Amino acid sequence: MNCSHVRFVGGGRWATIVLSELTKTFPFIKIDWISNSNINEKKELIRKSSRLKNVNVYPKADLSKLHKPDKLIIASHSSQHCLDLSIHKITNVPVLIEKPIFPNYDDFELLPEEEKKNTFINLEFYNAYFISDFSDKIPTSKIKDIKFTWHDPLTENRGKEESKNSEIYSSIFMDQLIHIMSISKFLNLKVENSIETKIEIDNSSEGVIKIFSTFGDVNVEISLSRFASKRERIIEINSGYMSLDYTSEPVIKKNNKILEKILPSDRLLPIAQTLSAFINHSDDLNKPSLSLLSLMPEINFCFKCEDIYAKHISDNLDLYSKETNKIVPNLIYYAGIMYYRKIKSLSSSSQIHFLKGDTGVKVLLDWWKASI
């Protein structure tokens, strides 16, 4: 379908980045920018930028005055995703939404098939040029085992840029793991045929969660952390025979020796490519989309892992809750899962999910202790 009018929801750091990429890639599309914060600042930002000349910002209170858009993009805070999807849902209008969305797998299953088909998750690494280039080096038929590493520090300092904080008020499985599952999908790994899934839990300060499974005939290992000492994004194929390190600039290695540095070569960055795929999406395209309908096996796997993990922590709460004077990553992961599961019933005035870093950790644990 042709797209000339987009409704864009969200006003934070990430939303501003996504909006910038959207206007850069599609400068002629009319955009209604919906935000509940700093409206005057956003109007001033629009006034000063020639790139935003087709953007108008509105508070949510003005929704009834707006025309129906061709497409909807939701890039709001993670605590708002479910609510914004409900508020802005318009029949037959495709939606691109950030993860996480629903706190339970049943919520995904209960959606009508047409809504699943018309709702897409922003998982930009699925469209990353370096994932595609790496995939070309290793045909799916040659993958016997694969290891994914997705580690984040609690707070990552980025020089002159704003520091990036790990998302602690939601499930690590529907935040980090769903990204890995989208890459698995691109690599044609058969997650729907997963067997023998188990989880190993590290009780150190790094809080590493390791997931082991078999997708079809491929052995899979996944390593997750929100409290690592440093950021890491690595894919290793066949016990390290080939690897892709995309922690910063993407590099392909063979037997730990640099084989190739992957350059964009005028290709779109992952988020821009994702936006382009969404704006230009048609059911006639051959490449599978990241619609909820397409992603149901991957989403199901994430929740299965979450259930295994949550049960283990729940069964051992006495062990974890005794450590009251230091950061215990597994207790924080668990509290984040419980928080997001209850988020629909929380008061709309609750603001704790906007807190970050050490402050966010402390308040999250205080919330969890008060809720049990």
C-alpha cells in the first residue's frame, strides 16, 4: 500500500532517534507526532530543523482531531507499549511497535489473526546488513552449532552521547532474547522444532543467563546479561570456526583471525532499513516480515525460557533475597519480569519504571519486596 501519512507515538531518547531516521529516509511523508511530554520543546525542535518540516507534534488529548493515518509507529516507553497499542489501534492500519509488548504469551495468542498479520515488532537486527553479509559466508546447511552473546552493562557511558541504561523493568527474555530470536529467524534456524531446552544461571555480579537448546539439528547456546562488565554482541558458528562481532564496527573472524570488516557501502543502517521495510511493506514481498503472526514460534520460545527461569528463581527465593546489601542480578531480572507481568494493573500514576541505573534497581527491588 502507498504510505503518505504516519502517526508516530513516543517522546523519549529512542523515539527521537527513530523519528530522525524516519524523516531522513522518507522526507515527504506527513507525520503526526504524538507525545505527552515537552510539547513546546518538540515544537521548537521542529521549527529549527528542515528535516522535520512535514512533522507536527500533538498531545494525546488531541487524538480525536487527527485524520486516520496510513501506518502507525509506536516508539514510546516500554511501560506504555500495551496501552498505546490499545489507544491508537485503528482497523486495517499496519503497526510497527517496539518490544516488549504483552507480558504473557496468551495475550499474543488471543489477538485475531488479521491483527497478528498487521502488527510488526521493531527488531532492527533482522534487517542489519552485517547479519546478511555474515549469513552469506555460512549457508544454513553448514551450521552445526551456534552461540549468541548479548551482554550489556547496567549503565554504558558513550562519551559525548547520553549514557545508555539497561532496561530493567521488563523481561530480559522479551528484551534481549527476542532480538536473538529474530536473528535466528533470518538464519533460518528452526526454533519451532526446539528440543532439550535448559537454562544455566550464573550467580556472580555479571548475572549471565545461559540458554541451551537444539533448533532442528543445530545446537544453540545463548548468553544474556544486563549487568556485564562490558557490552558484547557476538555470533559464533561451529565452535568458533566463523564468528561475527558486532559490538561496535562489525567484523567477521575465521578461527579468531579477522577475515573481513563489514562496511555499510551506502546501505541503510539497521533501524532505517527496518523503517523502510515497514513503510514499503506489501504482502507480495517474498522475504518474511517481522509480523506477530510470523514471529509466534520465536515469541513462544522466549516465554518458555522465561517460565523456566522464573520458576527456578521462585523456587530459590530464600537464597537470592538474603543478599540484601548488594546487587543480585537474578533477583533484579526476576523482579523485572514480575513488574512487567503486573504492569496492566498498576496505577497510571506510577513513575518508577522511568528510573534508571542503580536508582532504578533499588526502587524496583523495593517495589518487589512490597508486593510479595
